[in-house]
Amino acid sequence: MLDPGSNSELPAIPAKRYFTIGEVSELCQVKPHVLRYWETEFPSLKPVKRRGNRRYYQRHDVLTIRQIRSLLYEEGFTITGARQRLEGEGNRQDAGLSAQIVRQVRMELEEVLQLLKR
């Protein structure tokens, strides 16, 4: 089984409005072709498409991808199981996303604190 690491090892999400597929690939430690495949399997994952069919992901997309990654790689769900988990349990999904957002904000605040201590 793949072991790309846990969410705590993922880099902080920069304060940007849109991210390219390459940036999301690095932020989530998932290859671009996997992201494109997940778009076909998870209806909640819909990046904005612009000129030349280029994908632009927003912060909520990155958080969703991290949640999908966690379900598949860390918790051992199948694609079908992960999709059902995301679709069927809205409250639990919201709680999971909220926990990810709290972790992310905490990491960002710790980085700011380190910068201020310099």
C-alpha cells in the first residue's frame, strides 16, 4: 500500500485564491494525473477551468483533496468507500474539513510566530 505520509507532514497551504494543478500536486503530495482521475470519481471536486482547459483549484478544493488522500492512503478506503464517506456523511465531512482547517490555521500561525520571533 502507498504510504505518502500523514496530513501533518503536508506543507502549509499558502494564502492564495487559486492554485494550479502543479501547486496542488505539491501541497497534497499527489501526482497531477491522480488529481485528474479523482476529479472523475469525486463529484465534490470541481476545479475552475479557464483558458485552454487549465485547472485552477481553490482552497476548499485543496482541503477536499487532502481529505480524499487521507481516506485512501491513510485510512485504507477504496475509491467507492471514500466517495460514499464524503457524500453520505455531510456532518462528519464538515467536521473533518473543520479539523483540517483548524490544523492548517494553527500551522500558519506557528509559522507567523516564528517569523515574528526573528
